Amino acid sequence: MLKQELARCLQQAVLKAQQEGALASAALPEVLIEHPQNPEHGDFASGLPLKLARSMKMSPMAIAEKVSEHIVPPPQVDKIWVAPPGFINFILREDWLSTEVESILAAGESYGDIELGKGNRVQLEFVSVNPTGPLHVGHGRGAVLGSTLANVLTASGYAVEKEFYINDMGNQINNFGRSLHARYRQCLDKEAAMPPDGYYGNYMIDLAKEIVQEQGDRFLSLPEGEAASQLAEVGVDRMLQRIKQDLELLNVVFDTWFSERSLYQGGQYNKAMELLQGGGYIAKKENATWFESSSLGEDKDNVLVRSDGSPTYFASDIAYHYNKFLERKFDWVIDIWGADHQGHVPRMKTMLKALGCVPEQLKVIICQLVTLRRGQEIVKVSKRSGDIVTLKEVIDEVGSDACRFIFLSRSADSQMDFDIELAKRQSADNPVYYVQYAHARIASILRLAKQREIDCSQGDVSLLTTEPELTLIRRLILLPEIVEQVAVTLEPHHLPYYAQDLATVFHSFYKQCRVVSEDEALTKARIKLVKATQIALAKVLRLMGMTAPEKM
């Protein structure tokens, strides 16, 4: 990638200047190459001299001059110059830029793919909501974040597995079963009180009615505890089916649905506890079993097994990550959790140390809350049910593409407002519409070229010399960098930003440069440029899990 090549050129220039005595000996910091916001400052720039000024006891401008004198530029670079207060700027050759159109066309759908992961196995675990209720918009944000990261990491050369962790045991499942049993009896006109810690959503009544319709009153003859347990099984299975269907509406599909219960049935829980016991990290106190995480730097110890003998969520998490790292041997694990799990992260890292794993192999991303709005009005309940607003209701109203784009438009650690009215608007104010319209406009141009039987295969891209054309090419060649940036930082909000920027530059090019004109040679060259733009725009839309419409 050109960015890395320029960084190497700067490193070599500094070392050469030091060898010749033009610069003092000093440790070289990381060489960062950036894209200046002002086009007059070139295509790339580095502030390396500013970082070296103190250690070399020279002014940044003097260092920049010495470094620039020793740079052997790659063939893509046309000009190098120094700018205050100590930047080294690079501008690319225009004839090289135009040839990149051919490179993009040759790459086709693989354009933007990079070889970063080298086949390393990555597990992405996300959503993993308790199967006791429908998905809401907050779950949708995590689902879109996880599936988009999976797309980007796959395009970056990683072997990615997407997993949903099913919390199918514990108190919440017991409460779910008792709640469903009460609603089931009520649907059959039998007296039943809802448990105080039960699930009161209207969806529970609908679920009970479905079970009555399909299975009749057969659960009435069972003892209460057994009936609640069996109904929990039936209810969890049905809720999981609904969750799967809602996620598929959002273009989210998992490779694996992993049961928490299987950790206890398959022995992973016992193996993990034995490993911790052997390391001296388990203690019995207050009639409970504790993980002595304070011995590994944590502020406090954590309960693994309660005094009543039931394991905590943390105990299950230990067994689950034992399975991920020591049994399935993933090279890298990424967990995407809701905002209420923020405090859980440090003890997860501590737990990995105790298991003998490398804590840095686990990355936990926390998704902040989503506020649903209609313009200035905050939406708290569903108009249909008077209950929670489900993710499915939002998808049905605004569409999957709008949901995905908006969920990706802010970094995961930022709270977000989801404006339903804006998401539905068909105008340039709506970024989803604006980006997809750019692709539809491209498709329209290419249909016109096909109707006129224009064969651009021999088009000469060296004719692409105007500022709008070159500006568009400059945006197109950024895609591999964007893919790398998202793969390294795990911040997919860079994708919608890039998509909007590319759409803006294309719309500007379209207004200033007539594509199909009387000039046959220029027409063929510009059609090639439009096709290259279609490839890049379609790729970024696919990475975001969105469609690339041919018409709008």
C-alpha cells in the first residue's frame, strides 16, 4: 500500500541523513502518513520532523529540509516539498492516478481487499441477547456493528466466524418459564399470578396464545415446576426463531449459535474450574466459590458459584472463553457487548491471564445506547402494542439499508440518536438515500452507454486530466486504506463517512463532466472512470451489508 511505502521512504531518508551526519542520532518514532484536509498541501503529508525536533535539538523545518533531501521517492510521487511548521508533503503523479482506473477495473469485486489477516482465525461474538424477548434497536446496533466488522475482516484476509451466544440457563430462563406458564394458564381461563420478577411484555401473551393454539392444554396436567420448565424450552426455541428472523431482515446471519448450557453438559465448565483451581485462583468463603482476581491486579475478587450452588454469569463466561481460546483455539476473539457490561471488561482480561491466555487476544467493544426519535420527539413505546419498540418494527418502517447505515454512522462508544423520519426521507438530507442514489445514477449512465452500444474496453484513461476526474480517482484509491483502518481499529463508522465522501465527489464530477458526449474518446475514458466508481461504491455498500440499487 502506498501509504506504507511512503513511511518506509521517510524512515530510510532519516537513517541515511543520520549516517551522513546531516541529522543527529536519535530513536525514530512511528512514522505516520496522513491525508491533508487542504488539497493544496498534497495527497499525503507527515509531521515526523515535529516529533524529532526535541531529540535532535533542531527546528522541525531544518529537519524536514534535511530529510526531504535524502528521500528516494516511489515512482507514484510527482513532487515533495516542505511546509511550516515542519511537514513533508507529497503529491502524486496525475498520469499514475489515471492508470489506477484500470487497476480498479481489473480487480473488480475484489477491489479494496487487503492481505492483513494472513488467514488468522477470528471469532466475532455479538448480539447474544437473552432469548426471553424480542430484539430492540440497541440490539440492532450491535448486530450491524458485528456483521460489518466480519465483512471487513474477511476482506482483510482473516478467517472469520460469527457467533451468537445463547444464555439458555439460569434465573432469567426460570423467570421466563414461570411467566410463560402464567400467561399460558390465563389464556386457558385458568387462574394464575405472574411472578413479581417475571416478563410482562405483551409479546408473552402472544407467545402463550400460539402455544395454546398449537399444543392445546397439555401442559395443564403437569406439575407447576415441570410445566414451567417445558414451556421455557418451547418458548426459548420460539424466541430464538424470531430473533433469527429479525436478524435476517437486517442482513445478519450467524455461523454458530452456541448454547451456554452446552458448557456444563460438555465439561468445559469443570475443565476451566480445574485449571483455575490448579493455578491457585479459587477460594471458598462465605459459603460461595470465589475467583481470587485481586491476586492478579483486580480491585476485588469475584463470585463464581453462589452459596445456593448456582454458577454466576462470570463462571459461564470463564467456561465459554476457555472453549474459545483453549479448545477452539481462535487467534483473536472480539466480543461486542451492551453499555451495561462496561464494568465486566477488566475481570475478563484478568480471567484470561489466569487461564494462561494472552489478554490482548480478546477485544471487547462496548456499544452505547440508542435513542429512537421522530424528528424532535423521543419514541419510547410502540404505537402498535403500547409496549417496547422492537427492532423489527423499525426495520419494517425504514428498511434494512437505512438501519444499517445509521447504526454505523457513529462510533460504538458514542450514544446515538436514530431519527426515523430522517431515515425515511428521499432527499440529499438523508445520507443513506444520498449514497445509494449515487450508485443508481452510475447504473443509469452505464445503461445509457449500453443502449448506445459504446464499447469502452479500449478507452484511454490518460485522457482523464481535469480536476473533477482526478479528484474522483483520488477518492477511489482510498478504499484499501479505509478497509485497513477499520480492520486495525475495529471502528466501522469510517465506512459510511467514506461512502458519503465518495458519493459527494461523484455527484460533483457528474455535474461538471458530461460522461456520454460527442467526444467518443473522452466518453470511453469517462465510462471507465464511472465503472471504477461503481466498483468502489458497491464494495463499500456491501461491506456495510447494504444493497447497491440500480434504480431509485
